[in-house]
Amino acid sequence: MEIRKKKMNHSRRLKVAHVLKSSVYSGAENVAITIIRNLSSEFECTYIASDGPIRDILEKESIPFILLDSFDRRSLSDAVRQCLPDIVHAHDFSATVLCASLKGKFRLISHLHHAPPWVTTWNMRTLVYAACRTRIESLLAVSQKSFDSMVFAKCFQDKMLTVGNPIDAAKIKEMASMTIPDSGDRRYDLVFVGRFVEPKNPQRFIRLVAALRDSGWFDIQTCMIGSGDLMHECRELVEALQLQENIEIKGFQKNPYPYIKNAKLLCITSRWEGFGLVAIEANMLGVPVLSTDNAGCSEILGEEAPEICRSDEEFLEKIWLLKHSDEEYSSWKARSVVRGRSFDNIETYMANMACIYRNEVTN
């Protein structure tokens, strides 16, 4: 990213509408809210999304919002006309395509937070997204590897900027120091943090815990933080495998950081990740991570990092190693702290995002 040094003479604050399809709070929503919170003194921001649990978060953060009963073209068009933005910052594919279809003179920024498997081949969804090229001013990707995996990457090479994710170490540590309601200072051997959806593969975490229990770790204590369509299925799987004494499914938590801090290991079982934010957050709290080999986490941890697991057997082998060897665990923990410290980027991220909004960036 290259910053063009030039004077900008805005007679008023630029208006930015952040548009997201989702009605819940997760990674992309966290990024949008963090941007709004940190740049509100310079830009007039509005959060537009589907109505749902996200309302409570937005009200708590005192963020201006418009929530839609139906995320369709007419409803979104009405919302955009209501706030008249100079810039529409569309988060992920569906929001980008819908925003590109709207009339208006706003600048359109497409922010792709993840790279699901379907983006690697030409199909109806990738063709429709590629057709929006002329309407999109900039494409923001969380990593070069994620962007390169997209079949339309060459079409957007001149519009792409790698921005990563905003990570505020001080805020994460402050929130992690808070007491967990109804749990006190309870410790966990393993923790899963993520949405209960197919890409995150929460069932695999449950089966790993079952394998550890069946191998003799009868008193293993773990918890799962998150919500999603697979929540009921996961609860049924815990009961079917008789893991009620070993796994606590806590559901969605506004503050997951105390649970991460109080865990010995964070396990990421995702089929794919655009940017492994929770891995960085865990490392910032000194908690080692074990992860599947996905683009987001591999870029953070390293392609050949010992934290990467390519099979259940490798997960289990490394969990047992870290359980039985204090020396090995201390080494992993120290490596996590160093890695986490290197990702504290909130000031740089916000400065770069402000430059993108002010159109002071060249690709």
C-alpha cells in the first residue's frame, strides 16, 4: 500500500456506510465496528445490516445504524438513500454485489474477509462478482494468499489492497482481565471460539475431545464459545458421545477473551479461514494455538509451523505432547507471545483505512 502525500480539503466529514448481510456478531462485524469506533472523529459512519442480535452490540457501542427486515435491493436502496454516503464499504461478497447494483454516486469499496472454496473456480457467484469490477473502486483483502486463491484475482489486481485485520492488543488484554460471569476463574484444557457453522467445523473439535477422553484423559475440561446453525447438532453430538462432563457449550459471548485466557490451548478446526483473527488474539494472551492447515492460519502461524495440524492424529499427538511436557508447553507459549506482539497494529491499520477513505492510496 502506497500513501500519496497530498492535501485534502474536505469541507465536511465524509459519510461512510458499512454494509453487511449478517445479523450476528462475528469477525467481519467486529472489523466494521472497530473501524467505525476508531475513525468516528474524522468520518461520519453508519452501520447497515440485517436486523438481529447485532442490534444489542451496536446500541452498546453507540454506533449509528440502520437494520433491515430483509436484506434485499429495495430495502438496502432505501437505507442508502436515507444516509446518503460518499463511500459504501461493503463487507464480503453478497453485500458487494447488492451494493454494486444500487444507483448513486458513492464510491464502492469491497472488503473480502474470507475466501470460501467456491471462489477458486468460475461459477455463477464468481462471475457475478467479477462483473461488478467497473463499479468497485477498491478491493480490500485480509491477506495476499487469500486474494491469490480467488479465481478473479487477475481481474482485480490493479484495485486490490492487502489490509489485514485491526488488532488492538491493549483492548484485548483489558477485556481478558474481566471476570467470567458464573464461572469465576475456571480453567480449561482446550477452548473452541468461532461460529457454529460449516466452515468452522465445530463437530471436529467435539470428536477430538471424545478421542482424548477415550484415550484416558477422563477429566479433560473444554468449552466452546459461539453460536450458529450447527449449535443444536453440536449439543446433540456432545450428548451422543457422553461428553457432558467434558465440554461446556457456552454459546455466544460478548467477551470471549477471559475464556481464551483461562485455556491452556486454543483449537481451530476450520475448513477454511480468510484471516485467523482468533489465533492472533489467543497468542496475544499467551495461549498457544493448534489449527488445521487453512490459508488464514497458515499465513499467520507459518506454512510449516508446528501449530499446523493436517490430520486428527496430528492434533491428538500435539495435544498430548503439550499436556505432558512442561518444557515443550513453555516453548510454545513463549513463541505465541512473541508472535502475538508482532500483530498489534491498530494505529497503523486505522491510518491506512483513513487514507483509503480519503482516496490517498495507490495500488
